[in-house]
Amino acid sequence: MTAPYGKVYLIGAGPGAADLITVRGARLLASADVVLYDALVTSEMLELCQQAVKIPVGKRSGQRSAAQEHINQQLVECAGKYALVVRLKGGDPMLFGRADEELTALETAGISYDIVPGITTALAAAASVRQPLTKRGVARSVALFTSSTAPGETADTRIPECDTLVQYMGGREAMLTAQRMLDANFPASLPVVIVENCSRENERQLSLNLGELALGLPACSGPVLVMMGEAMRPRKPQQ
């Protein structure tokens, strides 16, 4: 008779700071038997699960598909050994987190799971720079997108049709996005705000415009999020 599986929780760690995880996420971490965590999860976050076996599952550059298949296999294997398994993901599990592949693996194996949402970086970055992504009379729609693609996948060069554009995993890709936007007749003066290492002690913020972004970015060592649109224009104090 096959041994019963434990339960798996996909938990959003939030943008980085340990105190931005949800109460439910922190409670489950404190009870976890094993935690499989992303490369962007901080050491402070892992202090919330000192009792657990901790398994790093950060992706290796250039081997994303193989790495994800291995993570899927590890999840299934851990569910066969432990009662409470946590898959800890940066931001929110359901946004750019490869959750679909992991959920498919769990469903195929007949493993029970639950999902605990986290604060996605776009919202944390907007709060950090004190610039709402929507503003009455200025911006009523927001698009979250990434230029990152799977191996063999053709890059999608379309620019989302929204008032505020938020590009995850920006970095060098954001320069190409800016150039495409200029080619599509977006104004060079369009405000841009860049946040690196959002919510962490080494967070860095940069305000510029679309024309400047197309020329390049300063060297960045951490995850970069790029917010573009009139909503990013600095507020003028009322007289």
C-alpha cells in the first residue's frame, strides 16, 4: 500500500522584507517540516522556519526547463516524506512564479495542496516610491508583464495597452521595451520609476523618462522592477 502524501502549500514570500509576508504564510512556515525556497527568498525570511529542513531550488541560468522539472520532482518526493511541505516563492505564487507547472505536477501525483498569496513586487514598489499605479483622471488600468521567455519561445514584442506598465525582471529587457515604446510613438518624456531590491535594506530607486531608459540602465545586482506611465509623474504640492 502506497504511503499517504503530505500536504503542499505554495506560499508567497512577498517582495523581500520578512515582515511583508502574510500572517497565514508566516504561521505555516513556523509549522513546516520542509521548505523548498527560491533564490530571491532572504535569509531573514528563512528564520521564520528554523525547525524545517530547507532546500534551495533557485533556477540555474540557461537551464530553466530542467531546473523546473527537478523542482516539480522534489515537491512530489517531499510530499511523500513530510506531512507539511512549503514551496516558498518570491512575491505572489500566481504571478510569474511558474505555479502552473508545479500545480500540474502535484495534481498528476494526486497530492493535496493550497495556495497562500503574497504581496507582489509591483504593489510593494508603488508603496515604496509613494506613487499609486492608478490615479483618478490619469491612469485607470495597469498591465503587469515580463519579457522573460521559456527556452525556444519566441519573444513577445507587443506593448500592453494600459495606462501604467509594470515590467517584471526589467534590467536589460526594459531598455528594449523602452525603445519599442518610442518606436510606437510613446513620448520620450513619459515618466519611468525603477526599483531594485524592493523592500530590502539595499533597495535602490531611480526616476527617469522613457528616452533615458532606452539609452541604458546603471548596473544592477538585484531584481529590478520598472514602472512606466503618467501615474509615475511626481505630484505637485497644492497651493
